[in-house]
Amino acid sequence: MDFSGLGNFIDTPVKNYSSGMYMRLGFSVAVHVEPQVLLADEVLAVGDEEFKRKCHERIRTLQDDGMALILVTHAVEEGKEFCQRYLTLERGRMIEHGCY
């Protein structure tokens, strides 16, 4: 709960969380079980700058330990920060792919 910043809501049922709170909690749990592969779908688009900074640090640490990251994002620069290869979709069709 510390990583998510949701400690004040520990007694609140998850069904009452906002979508942003739900994403923060889910991402926080996912990155603390040391996954071999992490699929992050627009998860870094929510949250404040401090939470994003913590997420970036945690992802970088996991990647340094060998974790593979599949990142779905509209933020191209963020994708470049974490990914070596990319695939661009438009209307569900691949229009470009390559390496950064």
C-alpha cells in the first residue's frame, strides 16, 4: 500500500475506488511480485508526477533484473524511455514497427 499511496483508503472496499485508484493499486501489486513479463496498458497515464516517478524507477529496476515490458501507451517519449522495440497501430492495424 505504501507504493500505491493509498494507505489512507486501506479500509475502503476496492469496489468504491476511482478508476485512477484502482489502476494505482493494480500496478503497485503487479510490480512488487517481481514479474518476468509486465503488460502495462496506459497505466502510467494516471496518477500524479510523484507516483509516475516511482513507477518509472520501479520499472527500470525490474528491467535491469531481466523483466520484459510490454507497454501500451499514447506517450511516445515514455515508450522510448523504456522500450527498445516498438509497434504502431492505427485502427487496429500495424502501420509501423522497428527499434529505438
